[in-house]
Amino acid sequence: MTAAPGRRSSTFTRLLRHGFTDASAAERLLDSPELAPLRDDPVLLEALGGTADPDLALLGLVRLLEAQQSPGARRELLDTLIAAKPLRDRLLGVLGASTALADHLARHPDDWQALVMYEAYDLHPGVEEFEAGLAEATDPVSLRVAYRRCLLSIAARDVCGTTGLAESAAELADLATATLRAALGIAEAAAPEDAALCRLAVIAMGKCGGHELNYVSDVDVIFVGEATEGTDETKALRAATRLASHMMRICSETTVEGSIWPVDANLRPEGRNGPLVRTLSSHLAYYQRWAKTWEFQALLKARPVAGDLDLGAEYVAAVQPLVWKAAERENFVPDVQKMRRRVVENIPVAEVDRQLKLGPGGLRDVEFAVQLLQLVHGRADTSLRSGTTLDALKALAAGGYVGRADAAQLDEAYRFLRSMEHRIQLFRLRRTHLVPEEEAELRRIGRSLGLRTDPVADLHREWRRHAGVVRRLHEKLFYRPLLDAVAQLATGEARLSTEAARERMVALGYADPASALRHLEALASGVTRKAAIQRTLLPVLLGWFADSADPDAGLLNFRKVSDALGKTPWYLRLLRDEGAAAQNLARVLSAGRLAPDLLMRAPEAVALLGDGDGGGLEPRPRAHLEQEIYAAVKRADGAAQAVTAARGVRRRELFRTAAADIVGSYGTEEQPAEADQGALVDRVGGAVSDLTAATLAGTLRAVVRDGWGDELPTRFAVIGMGRFGGHELGYGSDADVVFVHEPRDGVDEREASQAANKVVSEMRRLLQIPSADPPLLIDADLRPEGKSGPLVRTLTSYAAYYRRWALTWESHALLRAEPVAGDEGLGRRFIELIDPLRYPADGLADEAVREIRRLKARMESERLPRGADPKLHAKLGPGGLSDVEWTVQLMQLRHGSAEPGLRTTRTREALAAARAAGLITDEDAATLDEAWVLATRVRNAVMLVRGRAGDTFPTEPRELAAVGRYLGYGPGHAGDMLDAYRRTARRARGVVEELFYGIAER
């Protein structure tokens, strides 16, 4: 078969045309002595070209021929191969799809004959036929050989299309059943005395129990044991445990013929920590008292398969009533919320996009959705109680629990994804759910699924299409039937009853299902374009609401916003067309009271949640805010109107900040939650502080303009203090300030003072007038002499006071002083005046240090609210904000003169500078920083959730859960959140006691 140099042989070209990728190697194999009789036979080439991998099939055929024991056996195989098309297709199909089965045939060259006979009764074998195929196995090695022989026939029917996905999966489950029975028989034969002492039932779970097994999968089982008559129960259970363990080893252990599959008994009560075998009564006692929701979900698929089938049937009959009552359990909703959250963080990042099972749009999404709907509705409708996913999906559609069109799309997607999974596992008979990256493997999988034009590209396209269908329908599956039930538009299709709709809403976390259904009816009923868009949006929005701590509030708030904006042309279009907007809105509306309250006062701020031209959620720079507010002041007719406009800007920007904080804390499907908690805190503190400064600047300009025109008789500056000066304001913080003025040349000091006081009085009044916008409270209590001192002083007065009367606490308070509005030059001179006080050249005297410590101790004892748990008080409790800030500020007072990095008003910056200067160890600095960030986040969370400021965790369960969600804790983990806070605060307090109070030992 040689060709002239530089020219390809006609065979080479034909091989390429028939799908071979290495035509040169294929030519050599066709020239081998084993294939000499068929070298020029076009039938063989045509058949090889029809396989998933012609190169692999040809190599496997040559290996099988080489392994034949005699020339006669080889001739028999070749003759049968050419004469019998069914054998040719089946044998070459398997060889082109599985190297593992090709290896088996090479080791057991007579097993090809298992593919010859294909009568009608051979096409759909069941447990009985497989038991016959395994009957001669007497030890683990012979069992593996017989198992692979049976598997060979299943794979042959599968790759040739004789059976579909569902039939192949059912056959694999039946073969597993027969194998478990054979393995148990071998174990009993090895220990007949144990077999005589007990009754042992093997209950299949998971995909084996559901009659939908993979080629290579753990076979999940539960063991039930009882004593035979006259036998002590303890002895019987020990005997049953020995038999069960031996049976598992027979299937799982690796021998010269490899292993079959692992037998996994971890779904039993207490998992791997519980006894391997229990009595029926022990199982029931556990399920009635201790079992979690996921365990009842697993029992949906329980099926007796081996051992004492009567005992197995008793077990299933006993647990089934408990399964169908699971949705009535008190903890069902939080359990479901936990289970519904996709757990992909344990998947390596590089594998997420290749995961067929666990990734977004994967097989588990379909299986979970179907099982959850079964648990909710199977109580009343026994037609839903199938352990097989596709059968259950069909029943759900027939009963109106799932839309028929959605069910059909999901069925198609599930079959395709499972078929991909089967082809991937069949290749090497290895348990995997990862789509390979190698082009040759992708090509083989694509061709095996009938994609022959461009197998790799077509496979990727079809895979992504079906995964996209699953992702899109996963949430809609729960909620679309609810909309159909309330909207009542579709005719001729089964609908959820009112009671079924109510049950589903309760199961998904809605505490007031009647009200929720009324909201849905109001939003989705009718034939208007608005209602049609709502019916498209709501299935996904409802899922996001259900993923929050308060789904009812989310849905109610959405109805309010929709009622307010429903007639505007851009609102629903924004939610429909801009990917981020709908999920951002769902998160914001269901995360607490503050953001929805801010939004309801001006619903058009919804536009900020989009990713288009609405401005987005990034905080606006202070200069841009001031520019907008100054422009509004200039247009306004009087100070009152100007400040109203400034407060409107403040309300909108507070909403922007709160929404960004919520979305960053919760994350979205496209963007995970912000991992750097400190960055979230800094963003909120900076944004709210800049917004407050811009509002004060605009208010100051409005008051001056209204009362004096272009210029006030005295220069005037607002100095931010406390958290305001430190750029650390929270949502509920007052604006701590002091006011300073300086009469202009030729202006009488009394006139200047009167003007300055009138400005302050008017600013405070206008910013607190009751209106739709939240008030901005100005607190000037940190001025010299506190509440007893004058509200405004001249710079000269400040200098005289600080020179003669300044107390230690005032120097301490001045550490966070920073000009925020008014005359910049005056603000600068004020800072120059106070720098020597807050950064004393010689540091702090010992007496001053003791005075600060006394003040702190007195504050701890006197200011903590009565009845509050100190360990959970984010501001004044041990390890809270006050502890960290006073510790950092003491270092600033003592070392600020020598260390320029400490001359900052910001806590975290000062702490980092102290660490860089060697004043605190890296470990202690990290401990304090973590505690400060966490305490700040707690205060922000409380304000977001409750709509009012607070320093302690809420006691109402839903509010506490909402704080937990904001802090990254899933449903049911509020206790973990409180424990983590206590641990963090306790560690910080240890550092504070050493560095602030000077206690040497912690």
C-alpha cells in the first residue's frame, strides 16, 4: 500500500474522509497481518468511520485480533464482523468509545461473542438477565470479569442508539442491583455462620436507587439488619456489619481486574460516624428525632435491591411517610434555603466552567429542583413520588406543578448533559464530571453524540445552550406555575391549586403566602405589555427574594416600586434588558428597611442599579457632588428650597451607597461577594463622609446666599470631628463638627459673631426640617467646654482657650479634626493651630496617659446601655470600636510628633502606620483591624436592616438572619455569626489590654 514519494495514497485520503485523524498510523494498522483478509474491504472502513473515534476503534480491533487464541478464532471473529452488521456496529462502536472496554476485550478475547446474539428479549435486559450473566462469579475477580462483560452489552446498545439515555441509566442500575446481590452472595458464602444469625437488607440510594445510574458512580446504599429468630440482637448486628463490610470490599477493592465501583454508605444515619448497620426501629428513631431535611430528600430514591427484600420493603414503607412530611418540619425553609444556594466554592476555580454536575446550569440544578418540588407537593399528590428524575419531571408537568414547555426543555437539557457525562465516563470507566480540555477527547464525545460536521465546536455550542436552559429554568421552575395560578391566562393547561401555590410559597420562605400571592396577582394579571414583562421577570426575581432573609418584604417592596414606576417606559425595560439591574434590585429590596425606604421616597433612583447610563453604583467623588449641589443652590429660590434640593441629592446618594454595599456584600450570579471586608467598610465610610461634607458645603452656601448675598461678614469654616473627620461615617451617624470663624477686615467682631451664629442656627434648622428626605443632624458637642461653651468661636478664641484651658480629652478629640466645608484657608489655619496639641512634641506625660485610661474605663462602665450584652456591643463592648480606636489614638498622641505616618484622622491608616513604625506587631495590628472592620460592618448592617442606628445585634430572628446574610452567613448560621464576633472581639480585647491598659500578660 505504498505510494509514490510526495503523493498521498488513495487509502490515506479515504481514511481522512472517514474521520481518521492519524491516517498514517491507520494505514500501518490496516497493513498488519491480523487485518490482511479485510485490507481492501470497503465495509470495514465504512463501519470504522461511523464510530466516535475511528483511530481508537481500529487500534482496539487490531488488539482484539492479536489476542485471539488461534487462527481459527481470529477467522471466526473476522467472518462474523463482516457478515453481521449488528455485531460490526456494536463491537466497533464500543472500541471507538471506550479504551477501558477495549482493554477488557484484549484481556478476555472471547467476550466479543456477548455482542453477537441480539434477539428482541436481549434489547432491554433487567435484573434477572444480569443476575444470570453474573451467576458463575464466585470471587471478586470473576465477578469483575462478568460485570465488565455485562457492561459491554449495555455500552454497545448505548453507543449504537439502540437504547436511549433513560434506558441505559436504568440498565446500569439493574446491573448494579445484580452485582450487589452477587457480592452479598459471595460474602455470605464466605461466612455462612454470620448469614444464619441475621437478616440483612441493602437499600439503594442516590442514582442507583433512582434507577438512573452512571457508568461509573459511587453506589450509595443503606443497610438494615435484624436478628433471626432466637438470635441476640447485638450478635446479629455484628454479623450483619461483617457481611455488609465484606460486600462493600468485594465491589470496591482493586484486584488484577480493577474494581467495579465504590459502595458508599455515608447516607446512613449519622453518616460515617454512625453504625454501618442498624435495625429498622433504630433507623426510624433517628429519622423521627434527628434527621435533617437533606436526609429526607435523599430518601426519595430509597429502593430495596439486595439481601432480605421483605425487610427492605418494610424499611421503605416505614420511612416514606416521614419523607412526605418533611415539608411540614419547622426547619424546612432554612434548610431549603441552604440547599438552594449553589455550592461551587469547593470546586477549584479552573474547573467550575467544566463541571457538568455541580457547576451553574449543571445536572444537580435539575435534580435539586425536581426533588424539592416533589417534597413540597408529593405530600398530597402520590403521582409525584418517583425516584427517577425524568419520570418525576414528567409527573410534575402533568400535574401543573411545572409548566409543560419548561419541563420539555429541561427534559431535553438533562438528557443531553447526562449523555455527555456517560460518554466522558465510558472512555476510561473513571468517575468524573469534568468536561475534558483535550481536543481529541472533545471530538470523540461530539461524534459519539451525533455531531459530525464540526464535533468540537458543535459540542461546546450544544453544551452551553443546554446549560443555559437549565440556568434560566432552574428558578423559573419554582415560580412560573405560581404566576400561571394567579394570572389565569393560559387555557387548557393544568394549574396549581390555591393550596398548592400556598404550600410552595411557604416552602420557599414566604411567611405570609396569602399576601405574597395577592402581590403576584396584582403584578402579573392582565394582558397588558406591563403584565407580560412582569411575568417574564418575576420567576427570577422571586427566587432572589427567596434567597434573602425576608422574601415577603422583598416582594412587597417590589410591588410598591412597580406601582410607582410601572407607567414609566424605562423601568421594566431596565430590569428586562440590563443584566445587573433586576438582581441588584431584588437584593436591595429584600436586605432590610433602609435602602427600600430611601428608594420609595424617589423610586426613579432604580436607574442607578443598572449597568448602563444610570450612573451605576460606584460612589461619586466629592467634587462632583459639590458641583451638583452648588448648581442646585444657584437655581433655587431661597435657602429652604436650596437645602431641600441638597437633601434630595443626599438621599439619592445614600441609596447609591447602601445599594452598592448590599450588592457587594451579597454578591450576584455574575459577581461574587466582595472578599475584602475592609474595602467595603472604607467605601461606605468614604462615600457617606464625602456626601455629608458636600451637603454641609451646599447648605452653608445656601444660607449665606439667602442672608448676605455673595459674602458673609466673617470667614467661616466647618471642621469635621469624630467619625466624620475620620472619613468613617456610617449610615446612621450624626455629623460631629466644630465651627470656626474669623471676621473680615473692617468688620466688627460682634457683628461677625452674630452672623456666624445665625449661619449655624439656620444650617441646623434647614437640615432637620421634617420632609421625605432623611435629616442630617449636626452635633457640635466636641467644641471647647462642650455643651456649655459657645457654638462658634473665632480662631483667636480657640487659640486662647487651647493655650490656657485645653484638657486631655480635647486633645484626644482633636486627633480626628479635618476641615470639611467653608473657607479653606481658615480651615488650614485651624489645623495648624491644633497640630501641636494632638501631636505633642514630647509625647504624652504619664499623668495624661493615666487620665485617658481613666476616661476610657469610666465610659465603659457608664455609657453601656442597661441590659445590653457587653460582648456583643459593637461600639462600647470589649474588642469593639471604642477599644480599637482609643488604642490607636493613644499611639497617635504619644508618637505622632515623631512618626509622620500617624498624623491621619483615619483609624485604619493610623493603625497601618503604627505597624510600619514598629509600635505594634503585625499580628496585633491585624487582630485590631479585623475587629474594627467587623464592628463597623455590624453597625452598618443593623442600620441597613432595621432602618435605624444600633450598636448591638437585633434580637428579632428575621432581622438577625438579615444581618447574618449581609455579613456572609447563610440561612441558619446566625449562631455561627455571633460566635465569630465574640471570638474576634475577645482577641482584640487581649491586644487592647496590653497596649492601651498596659497589662503585660494576656
